[in-house]
Amino acid sequence: MIVTLTRIIKYGIQAFIRNGWLSVSTIGIMILAAIVFEGLVLFNVMGKATIASLQEKIDISVYFKSNAAEDYILSMKKSLENLDEVRSVEYISSEQALADFKKRHESDSALSQAVEELDKNPLLASLNIKAKDPSQYKAIASYLESQTLKDQIEKVTYAQNQIVIDRLIGLIDTLRKGGITLTLFLSFLAIIVTFNTIRLAIFSASEQINIMRLVGASNAFIRGPFVVEGIIYGIIASLVSYLVMIPLINFLSPSINSFVGEVDIAGYFSGNFLSLFAYQLLFCVGMGVASSYFAVRRYLHV
């Protein structure tokens, strides 16, 4: 078995060297496929960051009447946090709301002076609510509209924000579906192109395969060198494509960062280089082995 395996590896390396430019062209196609694959991984990371960023911009606020007790508001906060739809609830007292307002408008001297002259704080205490999913805000708003809560609540901002929330929900849904569709399409395209390129390389050795069959070589022995060749294609393609991606990511990162400030593609790439390279290696080697295996299958009449 060891002798047979050694011969298979030896013949695979010899076939790779002997094919010359055909091997180079096959590796070139696999490099493009690997870059597309790595781009899809980073696209999904950026897409998730964009969706998370949009979700962070969505919330609804509940403003309580000026005579509402703080204990009641905190009790309401706790009951909201127990809802399955709610991710987080932030309590903002009327004093904190006023301090935040002053800070936001500290450059406006006229407005700041007008606020200082007020005898009473005009701002109300509130709860800012974030849902686990944007589609759940309607259910939270329905809960807040119950008759038992209306006596203490001044207003709920869901009705004012509903159009924006619905549009963001639609945008998030489109990004999710679009990302999945693009990933599946480009992955399928990369695999098909690579498979056909390797099949052309093996077609040039079809006569050699027929001779080996005539002299009684087993299917595993005939297929083995081509599988080894596919592994070599995959290893070289993954290494080269990864080296190509490093300067490409560094060049594109500032533009991407200005578009989606919440994600640093260059930082993500360098921080996860081992796992990203492992995925790329697995993708390329798997593609090379699978393509070689099934391309040879035709000539073995299995």
C-alpha cells in the first residue's frame, strides 16, 4: 500500500510538471475562483455588519407623563425586558434627557441660554427599546398600547417611526436575500469553471488512461495521480490567491470603511488570517480533488 501510494504521488507530481502551461492555466482559473470565494466571505462579513448597523439605528421610545413615578417606569422597564421580542431597554430620566439635550446644543448659545432660564424641566422620562428583530417592533408597540398602561404613557414613537422602520426592514431583508443569492451564484460559477478547466487538463491524458486500463491498472491507481494533481492545484491556488488578497484588501479597506464604518475589513482579514486561509485552502483543495475525481470517472466508465 505504501509503495502504491508513493507511486501515485510521484506520478501526480510528474503529471503536474509535464502538463506545464495547462497546469498554469488551471491554477490561474482556480486562483480567480479562490479570490471570488474569499471576496464572498468578506462580503458576508460586511453585509452582516451593515445589517447590524441598520438594526442599531432602529428603536422605539416610550415617553411617560411628568407625574409618573420612577419606580413605575423601572418596573415597566423590567416587564419589557422579559418580553421575548425585546433585546434591550434603556431608561433615560428627565434629568439625563435635559443634560443630553444641553450637550447636543452646547454650540447654540441662544438655545442654551433659553434652556437655562426655564423654571421647570420640559423633557419627559423615557424608555428606549430595541427589538431582537426589526419585524418585532409592531408586537412591542401593541403591548404598549394596552389600556392599563395608557394612563402613565404620554406617547410611543412607533407610529412616527413606522414608515422608516418598515423601509429599513425591507432593506435588511433585501440585503440578506441578495447576499445569499450572490454567494450561491458566484460559488456555483467558480466551481463549474474550475471543474471544466480541470476536465480539459485530464482530457489531454485520456489516451494515457486508456492504456493504463488495458494493462490492468485498478481504477484507484488510475484516478490517484489526477487527484494528487488536483491537490497540488488547490494548494498553489490557495497560497497565491491569499497573497494577492493581502494588498487588495489593504487597498480597498479605506473605501469600504468609509461606506460601512462599523467594519474594518483589513483588521478583520489580519485578525482572522489563519481561519480565512484554512477556509480558502479547504475550498481550493476540495474543488481540485472533486473536479479531478469526477472528471476521471468518465474515462473509467464506472
